[in-house]
Amino acid sequence: MTLTPSKINSFLIFKLPSAYLCGVRTKVLNKDTCVVKVRHRWINQNPFKSMFWAVQGMAAELSTGALVMLKIAESGKKISMLVLGNQSSFTKKATGKIVFTCHDGHVIQEAIDKTIATGEGQTFWMTSVGVNEDGVEVSSFKFEWSVRVKN
């Protein structure tokens, strides 16, 4: 099965309904890049009239996780994936449409190839940067992922 943005968005309805209700949507998914957008709305705001940090985190994590899912699907192997840690920084109030982009597809491929070859779990870091409609960075997230071939 080929993963597409619409399949990822359908997946959200059933597996991550809070992300779907908050407006998190995948727009682009290819071998190197994933783009996820979310618009500041009443349902995802904080008391300071900007987007709640956790909603930004959901969108950022999806931009990395969708790439991991794509690479696993392309491998044809049964591989588990798990977030081990994350770091984030916030530089501007998130209002309007925020777009999170991850360009780390190449990092995943190396880890998947190594876990298939060795059978050992592999960890790697991926970065997703959120920008507003003016192209100004509002937040940056780093996620530490682990992949391992299932027995």
C-alpha cells in the first residue's frame, strides 16, 4: 500500500482523533519530505490567543512520523516505530496557518537498512520546523525515533 496525504489524514480520524479535530492535516508526503499544516482556531488555542503548544507538537510529530511510516511501508518488512524523546523551542506566537516541514527522509532509510541487516533497534533524530503564513519560524521540534525489525 502506498501512503498518501489523504490516507494519512484518514488514519488520523480513527487512530489520532484529537489531532484530526484540532485541524492537523498532511499536505505533502514523499521520500524526503513531509508537510503538515494546522490553522489556529478556537478548539486548539491556549488562554493567550495562540495555538496550544501540544497541537503544534502533534503536527510536528506527524510530519516526522509519516515519513517513518512511509519508509517502513517501502521496506516491505514488519518494523516497529516508537518516539523515545523530543525537544522543542518556541520563538513566536502561533496564529493563523502554521506549516510544519520535515526534510529528514534520508535519515530514516539508513536506520531501517541497519535494523534489517543487524536485527538490532536503531535510533535517530528528526527535525520539524513550523512557520507562519509570513514564513516566520514559530517553533521547532526534534523527535528521537526508534525502529526495530519485529520477530
